[in-house]
Amino acid sequence: MRPNIVISSLDMERLEALLETLPAAQARAQEALLAELARAEVVDPEDMPDDVVTMNSRVRFVLDNAEELEMLLVYPKDVDGSPDKLSILTPIGNALLGVRTGDGITWSRPGGAACIVTVREVVYQPERAGALHR
């Protein structure tokens, strides 16, 4: 399952800059994020639908219709060991970017097993809160 995704122009700029700085050891994460960005619809931050997961959004989601989690999708520099922060460079972080409430997306766990992630709610979204240039 690969739903359509929407990314703000600001997030796109920042993610492209991040990808340029990644070391070779993160080539797999780089390729995965590049693939997602290539298929995204890009909109201005003020035009972002309020039910889309953007960078720095707090999102409630379910894994395989069982385990429910609530996490903040962040850039790698903002990962500080807090259990509620999820880097965009992780497979699940990559899968969540740009999807809407109600959307499900299949991603591969580190061991290779498929998992379905379903967004239940975008609890906080910077664009919805008026933080358009964060």
C-alpha cells in the first residue's frame, strides 16, 4: 500500500539538504527517503491540509492493527533519546511522512517482515498551528 503523500515546500527543502549531508553508511535510508520525496505532491506550508503528517508533527498511529503509538516525527538532529521522538531516517518515520489520517502504508521492519502502519490522528501539526516557517 502506497497512498498519495503531501509534503510542504519547506520540509522538502530541508529534507533535500539533509540528504546531501548523509554519510555513505546511511545510503539505504537516503534511497528510501529520496523515493518518497520523488512521489510527493509539494504544497506551500500555508496550503498544507491539516490531516497530513509533516515534519515535527505529533502523530498517533497503529502498527499491524495492534500496537498504538504516539510519536513526534523529527529530523535526526532532534533525536535526543526521548522515547516519543521518531527520526525521519527510520523506516517507520519515512513511511509516516506525508500521509493523511486514516491512511495505511506498508513498510519493512528491520528483519524484513512487512508491517502496516495506519495513521489514526495528527495530534499536532506545525502548519495547522500557524508555525509556517519553523
